[in-house]
Amino acid sequence: MKPIATRHAIAALLTAAACGTSAQATDDRPCADQNLDGRVTPSDFNSWILNFNAGSPLADVNGDGEITPGDFNGWILAYNQFPDGPGCPADVVSGLQIEGSISFLGDRDAFLLQADAGDDIRVAISEPTATSFSPRLSIVAPDGSVVTATWDTFGFDLTAANVPTSGTYTLVVQDNGDHNLGSYRLTAIVPDSTVDIGNESLPSGTTLTRVVGLGDIDTFTINAQAGDDVRLAIAEAGGSSNFSPAVNIYAPNGDRVTGTWDTFGFDLTAANVPVSGTYTIVVQDNSGTQSGDYAMTVVVPDNQIDAGNVPLPDGATRSGLIDLGDIDTFTITLSAGQDLTIDVAELGSASSFSPRASIYAPNGDLITGTWDTFSFSLSRANVPFSGAYTIVVQDNSGTSSGDYQIGAIVSP
């Protein structure tokens, strides 16, 4: 695409990709292509009228930041100049992974993303191959002010937390010094009640193994009720890479509940979540410069039976294995007023595995929990409710795997 003297070049709306995969994309879509079919034909005129009436940024063909009848003449000029006409703005859907390039000195690619006041905009950008190109990313508010911006030699993650107003935000990509050309991969998300492209529903207790690619962000959703705990274990699947998993948990209203990262893996709990609904779990590389495999399990301990759950009757003993990024659950039925004792022991003391156990009541309340490096007993006298109690077992740090044995005793 040729430079446009009066404005920044605006890149294309790009095709969606599944979670963890790269999109097939065209960079710098011709502005005359109003129906986004990849071609410039007379039918694009009808699409421009529709975009104009809808107030879509696509209709701003002359690039003055306003949608006016003057854009009609701009579309005619762009149509007649195809394929050498200007680029045009296009909406980007949350969760879309795109591929773009800075194709001439001074080039700017910009992507439009909708967000509400108080939302977080999270972006990961990375070069597919290290070159002299140093990507710079700016997040610009609807009023034109820069909310946040940064750059690095290879890639990075960037978050605009609690954006100030509702409207269309612009993500502007360029070379930091305008001295080099290069390509990039970019994913932008707005974690809220809208399910992102490529999102996966994650039933409680299910273990998934996935890949975070360069410039990639994965999202998962799980349902929880107000007051529930959302417990998560994640670990790098193959510890030889430089990938450092980072996880953030967002409430249905877009508020960030909790988040952390580590070089290999960790456990993360969002205790007593504030509202009922769909929670979004965001997984990415902490630096934005690495890719890697990971295993992750999320559990919401309540009266629903988790995937892979094992019954644990009074007097029974079970053996289990905690893999990397794994959580096991067991259920036992009690009557209100009974006492429960759980015995947990690591099978083989040579490993770094340190078992942790937590007991949840049928209503999802955590009633007790503890951990130790090898074995322990966990008791709760006079349980508050009748029903199925859930026992959650995991590695205390989330970074080790190991075998264990668990038993239950109920009295009187």
C-alpha cells in the first residue's frame, strides 16, 4: 500500500482464527472494499451506503475522523485508484489473531476495537521472526488521547486497564523509530460478558493442553455463582522453553478478579467471586515474546459433579496422580452435624510434589483446607449442611506432579 500524506494507513479486518492458531490475513485492505469480500466491485457502493447509515468507521473513506457525505467522493476516488487506493479502517473483533506488516517507512497499521468504560484492553504483539523491526503499539481512546503505549525489540504484552470511556479504541502499530520494515502477529481482547473469537468453554474439572503462539492470547470461559471459588492450576507442558504462563480471571462485568504469572506454573484461586455468570480466563506469555505449551485445569467446587470426579465413601481409600496443571476432585455425601476426616499421603517421598486438600460444602463454601510436603490429616467437625461435599486435591505450588493416596472417615 502507498503512503497517505493526510492520515495514517488503516489495516484490514482480518479473518478469525481458532484459539491458539494464526489467522490467514491480508494487510492494508483497500479502502474501496466496503463489503470486506477482498474484491473491489460496484457492489461496494451499496455497502458504503449501509456503512454510512450505520455510522461504521468503515465509511470514513477520506480519513478525517468523521462520517459525512464527503466520504462519498472519497469512496469514488478510492474505487478509481484500486489497487493503489488508500487503506481504510475496519473493526477488529475481540480475540481475533491477526497478521500484519509495516510495509514502507512511516507506515502505520491501525485496528479498531470496541470497549466499555472500565473494561481492560489486553494486547499481545510479536514478530514471527526476529529482525531489526521493533514493534511499537499505542492504544488510543475515542477522543484521540493515548491511553498507553510501549515498544520492544521483539514483542510484548500491553494492557490498558479500566479504559476511561465507552466507544471505539484504536490500536496503532508502527516501527519504533520508523527506520525498519517487518511483520507482526497481534491479538487483542476485551474480557467481558461477550465471548471472544476462539474462546473455549471449560467445564469444571476438565484438563486441557493448549499452545500460546507468538502474539497470541487464549481465552476460556467457565460459569460460577456469586460466592463460589474458581480454582485453577496451570503448568508449562515441557519445561525447557522460555515460555512463562500468565493468567488473569475476569468477572462477567469485565472486572479483573485476580491474576498472576510464573516461570513454569502455579495455582491461582479467585475466592468468593462477586457475581453469578460467565467468567473469562485469559492465558498468555507473561512477556509476550515467547510461545509454549501448557496444561490447565479449572474447578468450581459446588454441588455440580466435576469432570473426572471420583466418589469417596466413608472408610474408602483412593489412589491418584496429580499431573502438571492438574486438579483432582472427590465427593462424599454427609449429613449435617457429622464429622469428616481426610487423610492424604504422597506415595513416594522422593518427588517435589506437596499435596494440598480443600473441602467444600454443597453450597460451594470452603470449610477447611491445608497442605504439607508429604502427608497430613484434615478434619472438619459438625459439617453445616447435608449433601455432597467436594474434596479438591492439587500440588501446593502448581509446579510439581506426583502420586498420592486419600482416605475418608465419617463420624458418628
